[in-house]
Amino acid sequence: AVASPHTVTDDPVTTQRVLDLVPSLPALTWGRDEHGTGDMWNSNSVISWLLTRSGIAADAVAPPPGGSAPGWRAGITIAGLPETSG
């Protein structure tokens, strides 16, 4: 990690919603761009997908200065697709 953790919510209902969404994660191939998002699917995608689907503005979360989060945009984009497409 480049910087300290960043709290995105302290609401227990939202936190539970994130956890409840885990079983519905799309079964995509790690390191591939199967939906043409311009970004590969990876662990960053999983987190941004979970945040977006739970109602947290993942596009407002940014890596620390000098850091990067490859795959972040893929998760946000794919979270906006119909659930049956995952």
C-alpha cells in the first residue's frame, strides 16, 4: 500500500450491502477486458464493482498521489451493465 486506508463508508447497512453482493460478482477472466471497457478485470475491478453496486461512488475514490489502480474503471463500467451480462 502506498498510503493509509481510506474509509468510504461507516454505515453498517451499506457495509452489509457490499458483503451481500460478493456472491454476485461477475465471473470474468482475470487480466482480460471481456466487455471492452479499455481496462482489464482484476482485484481493483472487484472492489470498484462492489462499491458501485452497493451505492458508493467508486468514481470519487482515487489512488494516492503517484499511485495507480489498473482495472478500477472496468469495475465501475461493468457494475453499470445489467446483472445478467456479468
